[in-house]
Amino acid sequence: MERLKQLRLNTRWVSTVASIWIQCTSGSLYTFSIYSPALKTTQHYDQTTLDTVSVFKDIGANTGTLSGVLYTYSTSDHSSHHPRQQRLTRLLGPWVVLLVGAIQCFAGYFLMWASVVGLIPRPPVPVMCLFMLFAAHGMTFFNTADVVTSVRNFPTYSGTAVGIMKGSDSDRTSETSFCEEDELTDDPHEMHAEKMHVRQDPVGYHRLPSEPDVGTDTNDATTSLWGGDLDLLQAICTLEFWILSFAMACGMGSGLATVNNISQIGGSLGYSSFETSSLISLWSIWNFLGRFGAGYVSDYFLHVKEWARPLFMVITLAAMSIGHLIIASGLPGALYAGSILVGVCYGSQWSLMPTIASEIFGVLQMGTIFNTITIANPVGSYIFSVRVVGYIYDREASGEGNKCTGTHCFMLSFFIMGSATLCGSLAAFGLFLRTKRFYNEVILRRLLHSVRE
């Protein structure tokens, strides 16, 4: 009993374990292809309408600016001498963000389920889109609370921390990522240095002070600006913000279009329903590998080889382009091979982009900034899913049920998405060139500072 009293539950490791379990409940966004046939049949949708519903899922899941604002407010130090205000400050924390997300998520999915089983009358398409938007938007509150907290708890290994958090919501078997969390650091001196950066607040959330001003030998005003914590408006005024947004629209948008239509792609190529269900399950695995792998590998090469992190965004987007072209070929087994490449590279963006955003713009308003960048994802998803994939599929479809069979159903769509993803890779290469000096002079020096402190 005495040991239980001495057990500390308000540590960053307990926070990490709890965050992993919470993230495991966020994987429902990637199961749309499993229940989309039932949605299409019971609601009498054509492919374009179904893709429109899926786009609203993507809009909800990627417009997390509100969750970022709520997180910033809930975890800020509201200095006040008024007793009531002080009590409020002690009570606030990431749990507020998680509670709001849980309420939204339940309400949205419950109403969709009630529509499919006939518990309520069949809603108009805009109403169904609203249900989907509401359910998916709730997930952003989970992601923001878990991802930003992990970055603040593990600033030296932020890529790995984000990879674990984002990987857990793409693969329900979160024990894999839980076992890997000990790899955040192998050096006890580095662990001690990280502990020096963490102080604990009354609600068990580790709030990190702003990074110290790491002096550089350059007079470049842009470099000194990147080294500080920017707010959302300052970040929007930088070219780096828009390069990241464009790259995400191309990469994540085409990846979302792929996973949202994977059942229809498999059906058009003659795959059985069991095979397409297996593809969806495998997608979650490739997605997880990309999320955790990119975060860990980019951390390793940043620490050991001093490679700027945007270089890995260039590589993964280029590889995703190849994956789209493999699917477009329609060759036997091409859907399996192509979905591996697209899944891994799509997942990689979810760990690379938030980490890069935190390094360029700072962690103070990281939740608001990276959630604003993710708005580019549903923009890309709408263009690719509705204006490209859905439009071309419906044009090629014939016969009863508005179905299309053959490689021609999706070939042109994937050629277009492959080309767009390659453009995103070139944009990321431009970001790499612009930030290479910054990583050498600011980020690497900051890492050395954290170890030596």
C-alpha cells in the first residue's frame, strides 16, 4: 500500500503510455473503406457522392486549428492573483481537449450508424456530410493533445515521439510502438539532459520552458526569426509555411484519395471483398511503419549524420509518386505493391510535417500551426477524390449499379496523382535548400545545448 502511495503517475512516461492508448482509438478515420460499401448501398450514393462524404471526413480530420487554440489556452500559464482564476489554471490541461474530442466523435459516428441501420430517416447528403465532419473533427483534439504533449516532453527526440503518437492511431496493435518508446534515448547522459528541460505542473502535464536563445554566427534575420517561437499569423507570413502546405496537399491529399477508394479500386481489378479488406488492414500497418519509421530514422540521421529533416520529406514524396504509378499500371499484384509504397510514404508525412513545423516555427503554438497546415490535406483530397478519381470513375462506369471494371477505371487518376506528388517532392526539395543552413546553425546547436546543459 505504501508503494502505491509513492507511485508517481504524473510523469512524462505515464503520459506517453496514456497517449498511446488514446491514439489507438483514433484509427477509425482509416476504416472508411470498410463501411463505405454499406453507406453507399443504404443511402443510394454514386461514387462521386460517396467521395464527397469521404472528403468531409478528411476536412474534419485535418482542420484542427480549433483544437490547437484550445490546447494553447488550456496549457498556458494564466498568471493571476485572483483565487478563482488560480483554481481554474490548476484544473485546466490537455484533458479538456480530450473531453471535447470524445464528445464530438461519439455524436458524429452515432448519428451515421443510426442513419445506416434505419434508426433515423435517411438524411440528405449535406446532413450526412455534417455527421462525418463532426465525427472526424473530434479526432483532431486527440491528436493535438497527444502529439504536442509528446514533443514538449521529449524535445531532443521529437521526431521519434511524434512517430510513436501518430503511428498508434494508424495501427490498433499499439504494443509495437509502446515497446519502441524506450529507444527514445540510449545514453543516460542524454536522458539526464532531457530531464533538465522538463518541469511539472500541478495537473501532471510537463510544460517545457521556451528554448533558450541559441546564438549564431550569422546576421541573417530570417535565421534568427526561425530560431524563435512564432505565432500563427507570423508563421503564415513565411514562405516555408506555404511550401509545407503545398507539399501536404500533393502528398497527403493523394494518399487519402487512395485509401478512401481502395475498395472500389480492388473491385474494378477483380479482387474479392476479402482481398480488399486485407488491403485496408495492411494499409494500417504500412501507415504505422511510415509514421514511426520516418520519425525515428529522421531523428537518427539528424543526430548522427546532421541531415536536415526536410530531406526525408523529399525522399518519401518521390517514393509515393512511384507507388501511384505502380497502382496505375494495373498489373497483377500491383495494387499490393503500390499500396505498400503509398501507405508507408503517406504515414511518413504525419511524423515529418509536425516535427518540421515545431523546429521551424517553435513549440509554443505548435498545435495551432501544424493543424492549420493540415488544412491543405482535405483540399488535396477533395481535388483528387472528387474532381479526379470520382469524376473519371463515373465517366468510365456503365451498367447497373454505376460500376466500372478494368484498369481504365483508375489508371488516368493515378497518373495524375503520381505527377502531383512528384511536384510536392520538388517543393519539399526547395524547403530543404532554404532550411539547410538553419538546421546546421540552429537545430543542431540546440540539440548539443540540450545534451550539455
